[in-house]
Amino acid sequence: MAAQGASDTAGQQNKPRMSFLDRFLPVWILLAMAVGLGIGKLVPGLRDGLAALEVGSISLPIALGLLIMMYPPLAKVRYDKTREVTADTRLMIVSIVLNWAVGPAFMFALAWIFLPDEPALRTGLIIVGLARCIAMVLVWSDLSCGDREATVVLVALNSLFQVVMFGVFGWFYLKVLPSWLGLETASADFSFWGIVSSVLVFLGIPLVLGFVSRVVGERTKGRAWYEEAFLPRISPLALIGLLFTIVLLFSLQGDHIIAQPGTVARLAVPLLAYFVCMFAVGLGVAKATGMNYAQSAAVAFTAAGNNFELAIAVSIGTFGAASAQALAGTVGPLIEIPVLVGLVYVMRWLGPKVFPGDSTVPAK
């Protein structure tokens, strides 16, 4: 019994704990939002300056922040395990159904329920629901101690579906389905290459960097050095990139957000309902199908998150930067980031209760 107790204690000690920076992440995010709003108000020429730093529909400063943010989680992945993940048909099927059947349909319903009199905002909200998460979900899953390998595979699956199906789904949910239901239709043309470039920049570059880092690091210094010395050094970059991106986003759209608080509030309600409900459904389905804590966290956050970069880019490219559709895309991260950070804490709190005895449950 004593040996078993010692073993359990050691197991608890080896479980990952949230660092000081991660534990107070909501505080840093709120400060970053406030700083971004302040900069946008005090530096009126900032938007034009940043607009000059765009290639196509991609903002280079925002892309830089996202690349810095995503590199540490992707450098932590053990890529030799991804083949095992792709062989798990249960995981693949659950993710595809949640992301490409349940998610878009649920956002479509919420958009029509909460914004029946605002066609432009409704269209923007539907576009947010179509843009499945390929970026920040890596951070949320990592903070909750979700299965990194599973998250990367699911993100790659979302990326593939996004490139192939985003335009098709946009046509279906904005034109076909509303006409079937006797509702008002909206038209939008989506650039195939715009979607491809977004996926390649926001996922492809950090994925390659993360893979190369692990291969070179392990071959030259060994896995122990890579995971115990190198990874702890680069881990803070994820927070730095996240906060930098938030500051830029809110400095660009701060005047719209401040000038239209009622509109923001109307968009916030369906977005909040979407993120919380999709997370709960994802977690419940994963648990019901026999997945462990780490896999369930990966599924839940992948189902709940959205690719706001793509949603904003598509809305701006199709309807213009000053459009209500673009505002809906911008409000997306305003609600998504603090809500999903909160759900990280919820996931870690629920872990021991929902998955008792599961070795993948993190320590508090």
C-alpha cells in the first residue's frame, strides 16, 4: 500500500501544472485588449500603416504574431505518434461530424435566431461558423493538457476540409439552405486561393518549423535535452505571440467596437452560446465514445474554436473592411479568446471529476 501511495504521489507530481503566466492568462489577455483599444484610439493612422503591410488579404504583423504563438505548441508535438492518431477512426469521425456538420449548422441557427433583422451581421456570423479553427486551438488544447498529436491531426483535417469545402459550405448556408427554408438569401464569393494561402501561412509555416525543430533537436542533442531544456525556453513565445496578436486586432477594430456597443452585444450572445455549447457537446460526445481526458480535450476545443483570421479575411475581401460582416468577424475573437481561456480552466477542473483515474488528467 505504501509503495502504491508513493507511486500515486509520483504520478501526481509528474502531471503537468499550469505555469504562473498560464494561470493568470485571462488577466494578460484583458490587459492586451485594453492596450489594443487604447493604441487604436491614440494612434489614428495605425490602421493605414498596418494596411500597407498586407500581402493579399494577409496582414504581415498579425501573421507574425500568429506564427510566434503557434510555434511552441507545434514544436512540442511528437510527430512519430501522429500515425497512431490517424488510425483512430472514432476520433476522426467524431471530429469531422462536430466540425463540419454540427458546428456550421448550429451557427446558422443561432445567426437567424438572434439576428433575424440584421442580414449583414448574420452573414458575418455564419462565415465565422464556417471557418473551423486551425490556429489558436493548439494553444487552448496545450494549456488544458490535451493530446497534442491528436490536436495537430484534427487541425490538419480541418485545414484540408477548409480548403476544399469552405466555398461550397458558404454557398450552401448563405444561398441554398435559406431558400429551402423560405428565408432571405445572401451572396458571397470566396477566393479559393485566399483560403489556401491562409491555411499555408497560419498552419503550414509553424508546422514545418515545429517538425524541423524536433527532428534536428532530437538528432543533435537527444529527446531529453529537447523536451527538458529547449521546450521550456520557447514555451513563453506562445503567450507573447498571442498577446501581440490581440493588441493588433483590437487596435485595428477598436473604434468600431467602441462606437457600436449595442451591435457588439447582439453579436456576443450567439457567439457565447456557440462556443460554450460546442465545447460541451464535443466533450460529451468524446467522453461517451470512450475517449480519455487528453483526447476529449483535443476534440472539445477543436469543435469549439474558430479560425477568426480566415473569417475576417474572407469578410473583408468579399464585403470590405468597413462592412458589418467584417465587424462580426472581428467581434469573434473578442468573445472567443476569453471564453475559451475560461474553458481551459473548466476543463482542468472537470478532469478529475469526469475522468477519475485517468492518467492523462493534469494536476491543478
